[in-house]
Amino acid sequence: MLTGEIKLKIDGLWDIFAAGGLVNPLDVIEQITYLMFIHDLDDADNRRAKEATMLGIPYESVFQDEVKIGEKTVDGKQLKWSVFHDLPAGVKYTVVQEQVFPFIKELHADKESAYSKYMGDAIFKIPTPLVFEKIVAALDKIYELMDEEKNADIKGDVYEYLLSKIAQSGLNGQFRTPRHIIKMMVQLVNPTPEDTICDPACGTSGFLVACCDYLREHYKEEIYFDKANREHFLKEMFFGYDMDRTMLRIGAMNMMTHGIENPFIEYRDSLSDQNADKNRFKLIMANPPFKGSLDYDIVSTDLIRVCKTKKTELLFLALFLRMLERGGRCACIVPEGVLFGSSTAHKAIRKELIENNRLQAVISMPSGVFKPYAGVSTAVLLFTKTGHSDTDKVWFYEMRADGFSLDDKRTPVPENDIPDIVARFHDLAAEESRARTEQSFLVPKEEIVVNDYDLSINKYKQTEYVREEYPSTQEILTDLNELELEITAGLAELEELL
């Protein structure tokens, strides 16, 4: 979570834009994102150059000696944030407007790539050198504070706070999945270098970035020293779809900043016939939107066949099953109603997960996890596409704390079930002996079937009643009489003093 000082600096940055005449929050967040990308591109280029030197592999800097911009050729080093931010305000403004910005728009050689698509219509909107000077100074200070935090998730938290500005303005109510919840889900599914990973509702690409970081941490040698794996990782592993071009632009830049040369980030209505993906991905991770109902005529017919409904939360589950290849895994977030809803469609999708695939886990999360943006209760579902009845037992876990207070402030607290969730899930044999009164336990498939495929943990957990001994009525009355006598005596003494 962000400190109050960083929030104040971001608020101050927002005020600079407003004073300069940029008041549309979508415009502001786009301009901030461009500048953060330019800053991060410098840092990422330096980091990858050092990694390549350590690993003894070749690396070509994006800021090579000569860079062609339009008809001109310029020194690539002059396009680095660390170089141009020391220039006088007027020169700096000109360099960024006429050189750096065109450079990042043309950065990707593949003109069909996601990055090229969503940067092609990007516009530099900062009005004057003076406003730009203030913005650069404010961003430098924010980065200084982020560096002091020593928190790997801090940049994601900054994005979250920026996105909250959109929600507060009543535009495009976007909010991101908390980074620690994403990280937990990634640890549960353990991505591998052979996986092809998709988020059909990717937003700013938070799940894809987290998978990228996990793979770099756990499979560094397999990725960097195997040419096929490296090509797959950099160009063919990550796919994301969304219907918000602003989020797609941020997502594409976010992935490139993390070193993914060619993420397939595309404008696509995942639930419509526009999305033809079938049996394609080894891993899907998502927190799809739960925006209510859609019209049947815009929903892909093969999804309707699985569960006839207009509810997006159910349709996305059917979509995940269609998009996964056999043996593919999924970790997704669903609203709590999916677990116990009594409609035909609710029961149909739960039956599909259990009877025709392998449902592994249901992790119920408290309602405060998505505050201050939403107060809905949610759950994480983990399942594998098998094409046949492969569910034996389902693991249930009741998360009570995630390391932050469950109010709107979401301040850090010591209570945190996430490490326990990850440890228990990866040792399900030890869960066999757990009683239904504990925080997690296994439930046989047969019992779930009898209960209409209900997946709410409350349906199966047992409450442990502890016998409490209370004093008899006569003892309580005697104590009250003694207290009354003491009070009367005390009042008498007080009257004598007066």
C-alpha cells in the first residue's frame, strides 16, 4: 500500500495537470503513463544490459548510438530520461515533444504488435514547457519515494491509486486487482516456461506482469539459456484482451517495461464471436468484470450452450473452459453469488466445472479485499480443463485476513492468511485429516453433488460450540445487591463531606 507522502505527491501531480488545463482524468492518466513508461524504459534498459552482461548473452540497447526519428537521426542516449530531465525547461519540452515521444510511438518494429496499435494514436498533450518542467520534477520526487519504499509492488500500487482517480471521477470505473491477491494466485498455479498465458479481461496487464516476474524469479536459467524458451517468453507467451483502449495502452506499455518484447494485447470483446479462441491456452488468470447482464445477441453462441445466461460472471467461466487446452489450468476471481446461486445457469456452470473438469479449490475472500472500490464478497476458483469427470475432492479455504485492514483505509495489519493458503494448497495430502471446524478442509464430490453443486464454504463447514458456564441467577442477584450497598455507602460518605 502507498504511504501518505506518495499519495500527496500524486495528488500534487494531478493538480499540476489541472492547473495546466488538463482536467479529463483519462487524459491525465494517459499522459502520466507515457511519462512513467519513458522513465521506466531507461531503468529497464539499464537493468537488462546488466543482466545480459552477467549472463554472458548479447543485448542491444533500445537507446543505440543513432536513432532515426522521421527524417532526422539523433543520438539515442539523448532520449533517456536520466539525460533529458537535466536540460533547461524549453529544451527539455522540445526534445520530448519532437524526439522522445515520436521515438516511443515507433519503438516496436512489428507494426502489427499491440504496442504499435495502441501507441499509434497517442498524443502528447502537455501544453507548455513550464507545466512539463513541474510534472517532470514531481515525477522524479515520486520515483525517489518509491525507491525508498524497497517494495517490489510499489509501482503497481501507484497505478492503482492513479486508476482510483478515474473511479472517483465517475468515468470508466476501473480498479485493479490488489497486487498481493494477484501474487497469491500466481503462486497457487505456478506458471512454467512452457505455458501460454492469457487474461481475457486484462486491464493494465497485472496478472500477466505478475506471471512474468514469477517466471523470471523461479526459472531464470531455463528462460535465458534456452533459446526456444527465451523466444517463447519474450514473444509468444502472453496474451491479453480488453475493451478499454486506455487500459490496453497502459497494459502494453506495462508489459514492455517488464521486458516482454511482443505481448499480444488486443482490443477484443472476449464474450462475443469476435473471440474465436478455443483449446489454445495452458494457463488463464483473470478477474473479469461483473457488470450485470448482456444481450444474448452479442454473446458467442457456444458459451450460451454451456450456460444460458446474460450474467457476465457465469459466461466468463464458460469462456475460460473453451479457451483452455486440455490439461490447462485456470485461477480466476468470481463474485460470491457464483458459488451458491440457485438459477439454472448458476447450477449448470458449477456442474460443468465439477462433472466435466477438475475443480480443485474454492478460496472465499472477505468483502473488504477490494475496498475502497467495491465491497462485494468474492472467491478464487482454481480448476483444470480435463474434458471428463476428474473432480474427486474440492479444497475449501476461508480467508479471514489478507494483511490489510478490511475497511476503506486498507492499512497493513499483522494478520495474513495468504502464506498459509499457498502452503496448504501445495500440500493437499495434509488436508485430508482436517476437521470441518478448521479454516480449510476437503469435501468429497459426492457431497457437493447432493447439495446441488453448492460451493459456498458455509454449506460444509461445521461450527464448534464451546460450553460456557455462567453464575446462577441467585448469585448474580446477590452480587448486584452487594454492589448497590457499596454505591449507597459511597454516596453517604460523599454527602457527609459536603
